[in-house]
Amino acid sequence: MHLRKLFVIAAASLCFAAAAMAQSDVAPPSQPDASAKSPAKPAKKKRKSGKKNGSKKTSRNRKKKSSAPAAAVQPVEPIVPDDGEPPQLTHQPVAAGTRGKPLTVAAHAVDANGVFGPILYVRKRGLGTGDYVPIRMIASKIVPGDYSVDVPAALTTVDGLEYYIEAWDTAGNGPTRAGSSEVPMAVAIEEEKKIIAAPTLPTNVTIKPKGAPPAITHAALTQALKGKSVEINARLVGDTGVQGAAVMFRHAGEKDYRALPMGNIGGDDYTATIPAVMTTSDLEYYVEAFDQYGNGPARSGAPNVPYALRVMDPSPAVVSAPPPASLANRRRTLDDEDTDRTIIGLGIDGGAPGGGAVTLLVRPFWWLRLNGGLAYNVAGFGYRGGITLSPADWAVTPTLNIDAGQYLNGDLNKFVTVNDSNAVFVASVRTLLSKTTYKFATAQIGLEFGSQRRFVFYVRGGLTYFESSVSGADITAVAQSKNPDPNNTYNFRGDTKFSGILPCASLGFNLFVY
């Protein structure tokens, strides 16, 4: 019964539609535009009201025709429901850039709910996943869905960059990514190819550079809370535009700065936010910018005279000058602003079976030491180098040490006495022992006692791997000297290699002087 009712309703709807189309076909010939447009309007009414009678449809159509010259009804903005899908993101990877020049990265992102972002994450090639710098991409004013951003010239002074892009829609769906933090897209930074020409210019012509770097007005920040983001604002004014505006910052005591691009927030005002994960210790920073022709940089502060930003622990009560934390209640590191910070020193050690060494120590980070120098094991001299990991600065500090090196032409005749009536055999063996050389690698754990800033004494133990070789000609000479039959001849082709693993131990001290 329900199917019959549906068929009857559908047939009635078709009849009403046919009657409406017949009325539109008999319109006066003097109004061709009205006759051309009239069939479309009933068709829409048919879809909206399939169960109403034909007389009501005809009268309604006539009312619409009579009210056609009236003012048009204002359209209502449609409400787009959340489709539950992230935006569609397309991107043409950037393969290469020019050193010291801004790098443009573009993408296309669309979504029915609107796009939030996209965000470009960029880092120096080879750094970790936590070293990406986020940059908000700017929407195009000409092509809807097109976004782009210029990576500042300050970030293109390295050998290569890695980046990825992600976007959400305004309903929170996403992210959609081009690349990822684990598998980013790589950009090779190349030197600018300059075409050398010999221009013919009059001697009285002076060529002046076009444009000038922008003027920077910035109120320096002096304090921040640990674990809280820090917003840095500046006003950048230039007749030839602003480009590559960035906050260059680092932890106090570090050598290299990190670049944090600044975004325009309206007019000549720019801002950048240092992430909360970076506000773990005192910071140093300065602001720099170029104009659109690359003139600059103009700076507020400088690399050698940066602004000092003191990072303090958050306090429940607001005080004008919080007392400094006691050295006994905080962990002391080489990043503290102490005048006795040292990075270069001298190390002397001895042990078995590796012998002793005098090495130069260099500490690029408070937890890492590099060493290299001259080694001696009584039999002869060699060279050695390695690294030491020291995870803390305590009175007794555990360490991990890895060394490698080689001893050159050691003479074991100092320790071995050869007694034999055969003088040729004795001479051959002495020749063999006088050319002792081997390579080695050592891994040790130990304890260091004292101050990591000045003087430490240490003991270490672990394993050493060694590899050596004996000349085939020397082995042939030894074997031939013991040959009782002159008609037989021994001949060893090639060198004989041997290796082994032995336990090792050593003790020594480090003295840091600078």
C-alpha cells in the first residue's frame, strides 16, 4: 500500500510540473528573456513541494512572475556543516635555495570549513625533531587557497634545510601534512651564481645601492618566567619594505644563535614568540631585518652585544626583586653566567694495555669533552683521540669515554730477549719485533672526582679492541732461517693480520685553564 501511495504522489507531481511548463511556454513573444528564464523557477518549486496540488503551484508561479521586477531578496550566507575531513593540501617541494637569500615556500590548501594555517616547520639539516622553527604561511590576496612564506635570509646561511608543512581546518580537523617531522623535505643551499661581466661605464658615474635597511624600534625585555613563552615586539619602518625580520636568540653561554622569524601584525608592527620549551635558562637576543632588496641587516642589539633576558622561576607572590636561588638548591651547569666558566684544558693519563697520553681538551658543551694528543706505550709513540660524556657537574660524576688511535713502529726488542745459536734466526726475529704497530679502540666507564670547571681526577675501566699485522716478508725471513733443507724455500705472500679484545684500565687527571 505504501508503494502505491508513493507512485500516485510521483505521478501527480509530474502532472503538476508539466502544467507549469505549458503555462511558461505560452508567454508573450515580446518578453523573450522572461520566457527563457521562467522554466527554471517552477522546476525548483517542484523539487521543494512534491505533494502540493497543481492549482497552488500555478498561482504561486504567477505571483513570482508578477513580482519579478521587485527588489531582489538578499541572499543568506549558507552554513557549512563540519565535514569531518582535514583540508586538502598540495605542495611542490623546493629542492634548492641560494645562500644568504630568502627562500620562498608555497602551498595550496582548501576546505569547506575554511583553512587554519598552513604552518611551515623548518630546521637546519641534521638537527633533531625538537629544533623546527614554526612559520605561519600568509594567504594570497589574488588566488584563493594559495599560501606562501619567505624563509628569512638569516636561516639560509647553512649547507641545507629540512622542512614540512601542516594545516587544519577551522573545525579542528587535521592536520594534513606535506612531509613530516621524521621524514622532512630537504633543501640544498647553494652559493649564488654570479655572472662576471665587464660593464662599460663612464668614469664619472657613481652607482648607489637601491633602497636602505628598515629602522627598528624595540623596547628590550629584561625578565621572563621559566617555562613560559616570551613575546618580543618591534616596529620596523622602511621606505623599501621589510623582509627577513627575525629575533636571533640563544641560551646564555652558547656560541650560535637561533633564528625566530617575526610576523607582521598590522602596519609597521612585528612580533615573534620564543617557545616555552626554550625558556629553561637565561637567554640572549637581538632583532634584525632587511629590506626587499636585501639591504641590511638593520639591528636592535647585536651578536656581540645582545640583550640579556633573565629567566626566573615563577613565584606565587609578585615581588619587585626576587632573591637569587642558592647554589646549593639548583643544579650547576656550564651554561650559568659564572666568570670561571672554562672550555679548554689539558689531560694526562696512563693505563694498561694502552699506555699513557698527553691530550688537549676542548668542551663545546657542558656535557661533552673532545680530546686528542700524543700517546706512548714504552714500545713506541702513537696518537689518540676521543670523546667523553659527562651528564652532570657533581663532586663525583659518572662518565663514558670512547677513544681510538694507532701506535707507530713500536720496538718490542726492549722486552723480548731472543737466544739462539742461529744468528740469522735471531736477526730475523729482531727485525720482526722492531716493526710492531697496531690500531686500537677503547670504551670505558669511570668516575671523576672534583670540579668539572677546574680540576678532576678519574679512574676508568672497560674493554679495548686492537688490530695489527705482520709483514709477509719478515715471516718468510724467520721461517727460512730455520729451514734445514736448502732445497726447500718458504714464501709467505701478503701480510698476516690479527686482532683481539682485552680488558683495560686507566687513571689520570684533567686541568681546565681557559
